[in-house]
Amino acid sequence: MKTFFTSDTHYSHANICRGVSRWEGKKGCRDFDTIEEMNNAIVDAINSTVGQHDILYHLGDWSFGGFSNIAKFRERIVCKTIHLIAGNHDYQILKKINETEHLFTSINQMKTRKICGQMISMCHFPLLVWENHASKKHPSWMLHGHCHGSMKNKDYITRKTLDVGIDNHPEFRPFAFEEIESIMKRKEINAIDHR
């Protein structure tokens, strides 16, 4: 059993798909011709990486295109244990929680827990300060989504934070815990407060 992290799959989001997007300049679009091609690539990326008995933390912006796509996307993923940290586009999941809670192992807006011996704070949005972020002995990590790999500021990239969005992985897939651990070993404890 392995643990994986991803976010911002945006299943069925037309504007993020270059072939059908109406965004001016198509900046930030994924290079797919159709929504079906993009959706299939997302599902294949998850299912070829995350096994049925693995654990997947999805840090928000699950799907688009109406309420029915929430379940449709979930049904296509083989992983049984998915913890959702809701993002800004997951309002339908939260609004109709009685109809969606059975699809996920848990639904939260933020979660801090020890995973594989490492304290991790998870939120859809990047935080400047989080629990145990300044600990010299056992520094915690901040994993988030939302930014689609746009955070390039030196103060950000040197801290123990990581955008785990599917667009931010070089292979367009979820991050394994071990990959994140390797990245975090090269980062600093960079506290902006001392509380």
C-alpha cells in the first residue's frame, strides 16, 4: 500500500483543454484536442500510478461540467481510498455533501496528519504558516494545489511546500510520497514567524 497526492484534475473542464478552450491566448491550457482525450489522460495517469489498495489524497478542484461528473470521474478511478481536500471549484461537492460523501473516504477543507511518519498539512491553497512548519527537529510539510505550477518565487520554492497538482508533475500524474520526500530533503526550514 502506497500513498499518493494530486490536485487540480479539473475533469471535464472545457476551458483548460486547448482544443476547445475559449480562453483568450489559451494560456495555462493543457495540450489536448478534446475533453474526452483530456479526461482519458487524467484517468489513465491516476490508474496507472495509484493502485486499488493505495491511498490517494486529492487536494481539490476535482471536476467540472455539472454535478454528474463528480461521480462519473470517481467511478473511473480504481483506487478505493480517496481523501478529498476540497478546492474552490468543489462547491457542488460541499453543497450536496449528503449526495457526495459516499464517493470519498473523507472530505475536508484542510487536513493535518502524520503520513509515513511525516507530519503533513494539506490545503487546496498554499499557506505561509502551518502546524510545525518551523520545527528544527521534525519540520512538517505544506502540500497544496490551486497554482498549477505557477509558484516560482525563490522564497516559495526553497520552503517545505509543494504544489502537488497534476499539471505540476513532470509526467502529468500523482506524486508518490517518496517523490515528495526526496524533493523536501532539498528544501529549507524557512519560517516567517516564530510562534
